[in-house]
Amino acid sequence: MNLKYPVYAPYLNGREKALVMDCLDSTWISSKGKYVGQFEESFGSWIGARHAVTVSNGTVALHVALAALGIGPGDEVLVPTLTYIASANAVKYTGADVVFVDSERAYWQIDIEDAERKITSRTKAIMVVHLYGQATEMDAVMALAKKHSLYVIEDCAEAIGTRFDGTHVGTIGDVGCFSFFGNKTITTGEGGMVVTNNAELDRKIRHLRSQGVSSEREYWHDAIAFNYRMTNIAAAIGCAQMESIDDLIAKKQQIAEWYREGLAGLPVQVHAVNPRTRHSYWMVSILVEEAADRDALRAALLHDGIETRPLFYPVHQMSMYAAPGQHFPVADEIASRGINLPSYPALTRDDITFICERVREFLSGQHAKAESLAA
């Protein structure tokens, strides 16, 4: 099947090639070179963080952040079950236990009331995930964290450009973690960033990221740490992407608006926008009315060359995280009805119109079929 519309494609229409070639010409292709620092400075300044640290991908961003906060065996971290599995895996890497939390129905974010019910004497942190570019209610999260003396880790892998009450996500909690995988709003191929406003936390993250090398003695290591550094080549791509970042986000927000217009009046729900949020729309996501229609719609769209993907399966459904007595009805229901539509920045209004027409045709056929069976 030839795809006319993939679910995502990177937007590399700027100086990416020129900066990579400059990097190659310099011979600084590993973790040293001018582009690493430039990318950190550019990204940190753009989102309003005092400190930004490049890492090799978004998953290790979460891991090194948790490690720098001292999370380890015997601790518990609250994590929404409706997320990509990396959120939970990063907690397990530290030896701590994941405690899953259900979602709230309106915006699909972590349910703060359920989170508070799950807090025990072992709970050390809450990880929020700004799912698909929507922001979590961070004032409620921070109030809960203050009440129970918890660290707050923001998983912003899907939320580059997202703001809550005017503040960029990732800069509200203790630490924020971003991903620059090939399907993210900006990309370095593989890569990530950890941001914080705490100078001591920044120092610990940099120390752990780079094999725990001593700042006072050459080739001396004073901690068991990690090799999580970003290459200068990847950072060069990131620097070029930063030159277009505002335009990229504006394009994605326009695409979301076209989808809203094109799907108006149909029995689908486009991911709602919290009025306190600037939604960056990493993915434009919809819910169909019946879970049974979800895969049939995806198959029909694929037949027309339109790739989609299901919403993330809640992590508690995975065999390695499943446990008796776990119930997350909202997350389970949202996941069973959800679809991510093509969301890459190069899409035009005509492209979106075509995709929406195919959705409309399928749903009209399903409606006619239901009426026939009822008769």
C-alpha cells in the first residue's frame, strides 16, 4: 500500500543540511562541538528555562531527570497510564515503582483526584504527560505536589510549543523532558532535552549525563552515571529546526483548525482544547463514537492511502505492568476509541479536506448500515 498521507513526516526545509555539512567539515561529530551548546541555549531561551541540557533521546531525558532527583528503589512515582510506555519505563530504570493514575475525560490528562488517592508514604514524585500537545492543569498538579512534598517531572515529549496560562510546559515543575525523535514537532533524528530552573539540578543532570566525570580531575569519574550525550551532528539539525519552530507550530495549529472545520457535524470528537492551554497539536486526535468502528475507519482510510494510528494503549494493559485489581475506566475508554490523524506540517488545506471527506464517507456508510439493520 502506497501511502499518500503518512501519519507524520519531519519538516526539513531549512538549513539542516548546511549546518550538518559544517559540522562534518569541522570534524566535531560526537558530543563536543559548537552546536551542542548553541542548541541548548536556543531551546532554553525559547521556552523560558534557565537551564537546558541536551541528551541522546527523550526516554533517557526522563531517566536522567529522575536519577538527578534521587528517585530510586523503594520510591513510588505517579504516572498516567494513558501515555507512551517510555514514561513508565524510565521510572523502572531507577528501581522505583510506577503507580498508575487514570485520565480525566475532558482533555485526557492525568486525573488529579485519582492521583491524590494513590499517594502513599513512599510516593516521591508525580510525572505528568502533556498528551498529544495538550497541557495538564499544572496549577492543580503543583498544589498537590506542594501539599504532599512531591517532585514534579513534566514529560513534554509531545508538547513542544504548548503553554499553560502563558507559561511553556516543562518550566513549571522541577524538571521538564523533551523528545526530538523524527516524528516530533522539531527533530534531531534522535535526541532529547532536559530543562530546569534549578541550578543544582542542572549540575547533577550534566554530571550524570556524561559518565559522572569529575570537574576537577581529568578522566576521573566520581559517580556511576550514564553516556546520554547528544552528538554535535544531531544538535546541528536541532539548531536549524529552531530557526523555523514558530512557523512549524503555527502550521500545526492551522492544520488542527482545518480538521475541526472539516469534521464539524460528524459523530467524532476532536481532542478538546483547554481554554487555559495553547495546544501545540503534535498529533490531531479524534474519538469515534463506538470503539468497534475505530479499526474499521482506520482500515478504510488506509485503503485511500491515509495512514493513522491508534491512541496509545494504556500502559497498565501491557503484560509487564499488568496487575490484578487495576481499574482505569476513563483511560481505557479513550484509548479504545481514539485515532491520530496525519498531522505533519507540510499538509495543505486540500489535503485535510480530502482526509475529512474520506472520514465522512466511512461514517455515512456506517450510519446507512445501522439504519438498514434496524429496519
